[in-house]
Amino acid sequence: MARTALLNVMVQAAIKAGRSLVRDFGEVENLQVSRKGPGDFVSAADRRAEEIVRGELTKARPTFGLVMEESGEIEGTDGQHRWHIDPLDGTTNFLHGIPIFATSIALERNGEIVAGVIYNPVMDELYTAERGRGAFMNDRRLRVAGRRELPEMLFGTGLPFIGKGDHGRTLRELRYIMPEVSGIRRAGAAALDLAWVASGRLDAYWERDLNSWDIAAGILMVREAGGFVSDLQGKNKMLESGDIVVGNEDAHKQLLRLLKQAEVPNQD
């Protein structure tokens, strides 16, 4: 697969950050860890990885803006381009020694995501996508799963933790969805959930209260793999709302229907 110059820059940044994360993951117990809030940790590894990505991208395109998990937003002089960077998606997994985490980088041009990279360094799986050019994992073309019936489908989601999200609403959603599907998985890394939908490992995925750096690359990945992406209202406002529903055409439609049903608490 031939990559554009910009995508090559993103790939090199993600791989370099991923290698740093793997080195730190091997010494996870010795990491210097600070606590930002209940259940929301930031590690020395996270900060190092962000510095690597930021340095590589800024060196290649110094005028582009940046939206970063740890350092916030930096406005660029370009005015048209912004990078969305999550150096370590799955921080809690990382700090608990669970090898499910990734680096995610997306490029936004005039409000549209045009390129994305998600790198899982432990499994050495590199997911890439460019608008109109398809989605790939290690140069293998990706397509969303072809399953059409809910009982055959495997869904992914995220779960709110202490002090975050609406726990009651989440339980209602699970109550409506669990009896309909073959299973639900909570991997703990939104970028990888989206990459797994693009690759057909998951049939669909939904989550609320996410940030642009969590989902920007994955949105493009799923669309370029033939999938459907929307917010929970069925609209294209995922980056603004932080809510997302993805899947193949049938899975996406059925998941939106089930989530709508779960909006009103059952009175029995």
C-alpha cells in the first residue's frame, strides 16, 4: 500500500511512541505516576509518548495545530489543519499491566478527518486510513464484518467508572442489548475498539463522553472499511458530542434502535 507523505509522518510518530511505551510497559511497576482524578491516571510513559508524537509531527509540519490529551490544544498558524493525538489510549490497562493499549493520531483538515493511525505496539498491529484510500492493518485491506443478525454479533462498549458518566443509563443500555447479541466486550481502549470494528473483530461499538483524540482516527478507519459511524442521535456530531455508534449497516441500525429503547427507564 502506497502511503502519502503525511501518513508516513504519522506512522513514524506512532511507531516511535509505541516503542517507548513498550519499554515502559516492561517496567510498569517502577513508573512515576501522578493522579488527575478518580480512576483517571496519567503516567510518565504517557507524557513521554506525547512528547515523541508532538515532536515528530511538529518537525514535519510546524504550522499545524494540535489537540492533545495531556497538553491541551495548541492553535496552529496554518488555520486549516489540526492533529488529534492520544499518545496512550488505555492508560488504566497500561498501569495495571494489561497489554491492550494504543497510540492514536488523526489529521483534521477544514473540519474533516482525512488521515488516521492507530498503533497497538504489543501486538505490533498498525492500523492506517486515508480518506478515499481505504483502511489497512499492516498493509492488509480492512472490511467491517458481514454478519447481519444480532444473535451472531459481538459488540464493544465502554463503561463509566468512579465519578464519571451515568451508571444507571449504562445499566439500562446493557439490559436492552445483552439479550440480543452473542456478547459484549469492554477492552478499555476506544481507539482499538474502533480499529477492531474496522477489521471485523467487533460487529459494532458504542460509547459516550469521549474526546476527539479518542475517536478521530477510528472514525475514519471504520468509514474507510465500509462501516457506518454516527453519534447516538444518528447524526455526524461525534467530535462535538463525544458520543459514538459504529458498525456495519445492519449492526449500526440495530444498535441505534436498542439504545433509543433504553433511553426511557422500564417502569416494571
